Amino acid sequence: AIVVTYDLDFGWLYQVQPRPKTGVIILRLTDQTIESANQALTRVFESRVFDDAANRRALILVQDEKLRIQRL
């Protein structure tokens, strides 16, 4: 399972878990419309970031032009 949210608190919750069981994608987009979110998520999935099994439980921060991955 992967949680997709705009809420930064999920990033904090992710970091305090001893061993995260799910991934978290936090969208930090200037334009927060559904179309913009869909484009950003398409970019994430097309980047094939989830081909690495470790990234399936990572914290992924998606910004307008950047993608950051943090694993615990």
C-alpha cells in the first residue's frame, strides 16, 4: 500500500515509525488540482522508482520539478 497525500504530517508519522509497512507519496505542488496531481503521479510511476522493492516503503516527496526519495 502507498498513501498519497498533500499533508506533510504523514512525512513526520512515517519517520517516527520503527519499520514502515507502507510507502508515502507527499505531493508538494504549486497547482493542487486533480489534473496536476495526476500528472505528478504519472511522472512518479513512469520514473519506475518502484522497480526497486525498497522504494515501495519509502517516503517520496514530489515537487513541481523534483522527486526525492527517503528510505528508513
